[in-house]
Amino acid sequence: VRVDNDHDLLCELIGIFKEEFPRLLLSLQQFVVCGDMKNVEATSHALKGMLSGLSVTHATSTASRLEQMAHDGNTSGLTEALALFESEVADLLPELDAYTEEAKP
């Protein structure tokens, strides 16, 4: 994360991420199930930005792929791409919790 070694700012950003990420992930899952490509695209874009800000490169790339698939109206493989995304972010929140605990003075 590009915060110039400002651990307080990083912890604040992680806190915002931890609050917003589960809600967005749940929304993305629901939009994929319903085939709501417009909202799959928008939600994937939001997740891509959040993950990019934390330098979570693999998941950022997969979110970008989901966004592009939705933009193109490509439903073939969308469920599989979502499953890959879910596996890439599965350990993210515990890792962020561990980091914020280590960063405490």
C-alpha cells in the first residue's frame, strides 16, 4: 500500500476495507447468481479498486477479469471466475487482522 510508512493511515484504510469488502463480495455473489451483468461490472470495479489500493495483485486481476466479462456480457465462465476470486480473497481478512495487530504500538 502506498501510504509512505504511515501505519495509522494504513490501519485506517484496512478498517474501511474490512467494513466494506464483505458487503461488496456478498453483492457480487448475488449479482452473478441473478445474471445482473451491469451490477457485476460495477461491483467488480469497486472491488478491483479496493484491492489495488492494498496491492492485492492476484485478486485485483481476477476482479478486473470479472469486470471485463460482465462488460462484454460474457456469462460463460463467470461462476468459475467468481469462485477463483473467492479463493484468492478467502484468507485476506484474517491476514489484514494479523497485520493490524502487529502494527499496533
